[in-house]
Amino acid sequence: MAPKATAKAAQSTVEEPDVSTAPADWEFETVVEESPTTIVFDTIGDIFIGQYVGTDHIELPLDKDGKDQSFDRYTFRGRDGELYAINKSYKLESGMDKVEAGQWVRFTYMKDIPTARGLQPMKDFRIDIRK
């Protein structure tokens, strides 16, 4: 949807250009892409395949108790050309340190591992790279 201009010169007879279109001979280069879609593994057996792009650090303000809410995530480009992200975890970090940018990666959610102190179980993954 094109933005609407609200301020106009009084009694102007000059037509303003449409701010949502460009002349046919203009070319554009993308310098920032839209945010990736976050992949959530919620069912054992879930699979995601994507080409590794890199790691992003998301800086967030401290919560009301002063706890840091910032986190890291891995970004991928899917076969559909869209960007996807998977939040970093201990298990994923142990496998992703063997993956280089540009490699195709397959993640399979294998099982839940109980944790001490009765916290949420840790998700266990198999990580494969394309040969």
C-alpha cells in the first residue's frame, strides 16, 4: 500500500509524482531484507532444511527483574528463497560449529531430554549437512 501524502501546497497546479512507483529505468539493490520467519520445532520428527546464512544477535532491553532477554539465532534461506531463523540452543550450538555459511543443513527434532531442576526438557536434534 502506498503512503498517502497529507501536506500539499495551497493552490498547487503541479502534479506530484506517485511515491510508490519509480521510472522504468531505475534499478534497486536490496540492502536490508525483511525479518526471517522463526522455525519452531514442536513435534518430534519435525524437519527443517535450509541454506545457512549466519548468526544474528537480537538485543532486547532487560526485563522488569533486570534479566537480559537478548538472544542469538541461526538464519537460513529456504528452498523457497525466504529467510528463516532457529533460536540458538546448547544442542544446536554443538552441531552448528561444524557448519559453514552457504552449506545446506537438515534439522530433525529427535526427542526431548529431561533436565535437572524440573525445567522444560531440552530438545534433541540430528543435524545433517548436504554432501
